[in-house]
Amino acid sequence: QPGTAPGQFDSPYGIAHWRDHFFVSDSRNNRLQAFKTLDWSFAFEISATAGGTGPAVPLKSPAGLTAVDRGLLVAEYSEDRVVLIDPDDSTGGSGMGSRDLGSAGWFCGPVGIMARG
């Protein structure tokens, strides 16, 4: 259902499974939402404020995401970067990427991401 409340979306883009949750990138709401694997009930969100429900990580237009051992890799379209987020760590995420054209690690509006285990 469209909206900003928990379980509602505005432009959902990617989905990934990590540990006991499915994560959905909610692009226009600038957040990730986590749902319990067992019954798809809302668990928490990851966003700049997180509303007290999960790690506070400032995100702008999160798009594709994939699960890795250390957490979630999130392609952040509006910030031209990829962010590694550990949903169990409330201190935030670490970003990689640069807006400097031609520099090492340069991204231009990344939307998809994949990792091989």
C-alpha cells in the first residue's frame, strides 16, 4: 500500500534476505524496511531517523540491495555510492564511492548490486 507508515512504500525497488529478515528498499521514503521471515510482519526500518525502530543511517533513494556476511550492500542512487549496513549495529553504515568523475570508486546513480559468496 502506498504511504510512509511502517509496511507502506513509495517506490519499492530491491529486496534481500539477511538472517531472519527480508529487507525492502523504499526509494522515495529514503529507507529500508525489515520484515520477519516467518510471517512478513513489519520488524523495523533503517533510515536517517529510523523512528526508534532500527539503526539510524541517512539514506537517499536506496535502490538495489544484496546480503553479504557483514550485512547489506545498498546502492544509493541519489548519493552516487554503495553503503554497507549492519542491521544489528546501531552506529550506522559505511559508504564507498565518489562523485569525482573518473576517480577510483566513481559511481553515477547506482541502482543494481550483486555479490557472490
